[in-house]
Amino acid sequence: MGQLDAAGIIDPRLRSSYARARALNAAHGRTYYLATLLLPGWKRPHVHALYGFARYADEIVDDLDSTLTEAE
């Protein structure tokens, strides 16, 4: 049984989104990703999604910072 199945995630669009968050975590947050392997399988997709959200929010703030720096 896969992690998404264990978490009860059956909607295809949600499965795709959780898979994307997992890939993002694996590519950009390697140590965080490896730490998720210590969690039960059903929790991992939710942690990957949280990481994806936090990373996306960080990208927005970083873009704002660079825009403000250029304006100065």
C-alpha cells in the first residue's frame, strides 16, 4: 500500500498535488525529505504538502525582497 493510499487520499487531482509536493520536497529539501521517512506512511503526504506550502510562501517573500531591493 502506498503512502497516498495509507493516508486515504483517493481523489486523482489531490493525488497529483501530493505527488508534486513530495517531488518538490525530495528535490529541494533533501534532509527534510529524509526525515519524513521516520514518520508513519499515512502522515508523510501531509508533511510533504506542508513543506510545499512553506516553500511556496518563502518564494513569494524572496521575490518581494528582490523587487524591493531593485526599486531602491
